[in-house]
Amino acid sequence: MVTPPGVSHEWLRNLANDWRGWVGKQMDQLGIADPGELRSPSPSLPDAIALPAVDETWYLLQRYAPGSSARVRESGPRTLVLSGDVSDADACRRALVRWLMRRARETLPGMLAEVAQQTGLVYREVNIRAQRTRWGSCSSHGDICLNYQILFLTPELARHVLLHELCHTVRMDHSPRFWRTVARFEPELDARRAEMRRSWSLVPAWLQARA
Ligand SMILES: [Zn+2]
């Protein structure tokens, strides 16, 4: 430390100690965060989340709040605020998945109902799940499960997944008859099936990463 002429280290140290408490109190009253507690936002999280299936892009703001666990809330049009301990990337990811599940529950059932109406295919119930290896499933009772990650597919592929599960309400297997049923409602079936082989690559890497 370099001090001006005539000012001793000792004197400066005492001054700093005297003022430290006062400065802290002022910062508390003004609501200014202690700079010592700031953390840089997690670089493994995105600035924006694109959901092509529903034609939405959400911007993600991070607000560090020490001592509270990560949570996500919607704030204004297409803006998400991630608050809490944003340095805990895994907890942030879990909070974002909870929001994505919510958004999927708000959007995918309506899309399924629309495809059902267009095709005349009848299902009983729809549930949104976090599945690792499947886009969806259909029980013999006509209950359909959809993976929330359908949100990351193109609109064409998302419709294709919904149609696929709806066609299982008439055929449970993947026989030629099943695919003929799908083809009745999907004129570009070959192209869709080829795109589906690469579909998992549309899920963003930050969601798949494990810290
Ligand atoms: Zn299937």
C-alpha cells in the first residue's frame, strides 16, 4: 500500500476500521449488496431459452440472492428471472426444468387436443413428464404421456410426436399398419422420420450437462 506523505499505515488502518461499520450500515439501509458476496452468474446457463415448438424465446436474467435456493419466475413478457444462489449450476438447472415442465403443461395439452381434432383420433388423458429416452408414450387405455422437451423440437416434429402417440390409440405396435395410419395424417412422413433420428440433438446442451 502506498500512502500520501505524512500519513502512516497505522493511521489509515484505524480510519478504515472506524468507518467499516458505518459503511456497512449505510449499504444495508440503501439496499446495496456487499460486493464481497457477489458471484458471477453461472456460465453454463443460457442467456435465452428458445422453444421452437411453441414459437417462443424467453430471456433469462440471473439475480444472486445468497442463502436461498434457486427459483425461476416469469417477469414481464418473455422474461424469466432466476434468483437465489445462481452459482449452484445444478440447482439452477433443476429450477429451469420445473419452469419448462410448467410451460409444457400450459401448451402441449392444447396442441395435442388440436391434432386429435384434426385427425379424429381419441385419447383419454394427457400427462407431461420428464422422460430421458422417449418423446412420449401411449397406454392401452389411451392415456398419453408427453416429454416436456418436445418444446425444443421444430413445430413440424412436435406435431409429428403428438400424431405418433395419437396413432397408438388405434395401434399399439410399430407395425406397417401403424405407419400407414400415421401416413394418412402426415404427408411428409419419410422426411419427419429422418429428422426424428436427430431429434435429441435439438435439446440444448446446458439441459443435459451434469455438474
Ligand atoms: Zn410409438
